[in-house]
Amino acid sequence: MQNDHPKHVTKNFFLLAVSVLVATVTNQAVAQTVKLHPWMANAPGEFVRLIDRGNVKIVVDDERVQKAGKTALTVFQFVIDYDFKFRHQLLGFDSQSQVWQANIVAWMDQPKVKLDHQIYLQSTFSPSSPWESKLLRHEFDHVAISSDPRLIKIIKRALQKRKQWGAKWEQASAPTEKEIRKSILEAFRSDVTSLEQLVQSQYDALDKESFQGVTAIPSRTDFFKRLYTVEGLEQCNFVMDATMREYLKERLSNPASLKEVEGHYLFLTP
């Protein structure tokens, strides 16, 4: 966390802008140092776009793949760079429960979202034409899901929404600004976790529909288009308010948005 800039101060009421960088990973940490796989240099043009968009690296790691109980594994990472602003109002000390209470309103200001992916393969996987293999194409379907242009818009929309909640601190002294900011970051972290879980649910749906990439999805077009619709998010138990529902229907389900989706997925047409 860096560069705290007080904008307005009154008694027990503060508005602050804070710059932070949050890196979050689904389930498993992404390795820091990765050797570029030789296949990457010969990727066909249809894969290059996804490689660039998702910052994809291919890694041979038998232990990691076997530990996951899979024949290959795709790991995604959100890196979110943002400023957040908040207001808080101390409500005082509750002597009975021995806690300080406050009302907090916080929101992110123009978050920047970057996606990284690593595809883990086993050393025994060495087909003569890897880019035509079902397994590698399946893993790039995973990459496409987490780099879907609609997802980036949903993430930004969800994180920029103003959050309001009552916070409590079990301590005798009034919470410091550092403690208040920690509470806010924990709330944001909860939002990011729900977005991670959404993407993982979509990954799981792909594995279920394709039997881990062994068989073709009955209707690829319908499957991928449905992922980030109201109906698709409901199937993942993603919490949406009326504003988000309206945004999905009006902005992400129109012909122009769906055309962009068609161009995003490899071999979308059955």
C-alpha cells in the first residue's frame, strides 16, 4: 500500500484515496520463474491472440499435474491495480460488547485488471502436432474462459460498486486509519475471491461438458456464449444485484458483444 492522500476531513468522518496492488491466484500459486516452452515459438496465429491476451506460458511440471489428478492443468491469476476511496464514520464504543463500531463506504476507482495464465503439462506429453492435440486445445479453452472480454468488464463493474457495511473492532481504543484500511482491503479481497470462484466454476463446467477435454462439447457456440450471461452466472451462484443484471442484459448480451465473444473462442462453431 502506498501514497495515502487525505481529501477531506471532518470530525470522525474521512474520505481517502489509496493506491494498492493486489495479486490473487486461484487455488494454487503461480511460479515466479518460468522457462519458456519451445512450442510457444511455433504457435499458430489462432493461438497467438489468446497467448498474448492471457499472458500464457506453457510449463512442464509432472509433480504439479499429478498432484492435481489431471493430465494437464491451467492456472489463472488476476493482478488488479487500483485506487480505492472510502468514507467512514465512527459510531463509538459499545461497553457491553467491548467493541468499537463504524459505518464504512468504500469503492475502487478505475481498477486495472491483468490476467496471467500458466498451462502445466506432463513430460510424457509429446505429440507430433501439439497444437492440433485435443488436450492443448482444451487447455486453451480454459484460457479463453478466463480472458473472455465480458469477464474483464464484469470484474471492473463489480469492484467499482460502492460497498457499505458496519465494521467492528474488539479493542478498547478507537481503530486507527491503518486498521480501518485493513478492514476495507479484507472486504475487497472477499469480492475478488467471489470472482475467482466464478471463473473456477466456469472451468469446472467446461471439464464436465467435455469430460476433461476428451469429447467435443455438444454445442460449443451456446456453451461459451452462455457463460457470462445472467443465466450462466446464476448457475455458478454468483451474487448479482439488479444493476449488474441489467448491465449483463443490455451491455453484454447485445449483438455487438456476442459477436466479440464469437471471435474470442477458438473453433467456436461446431
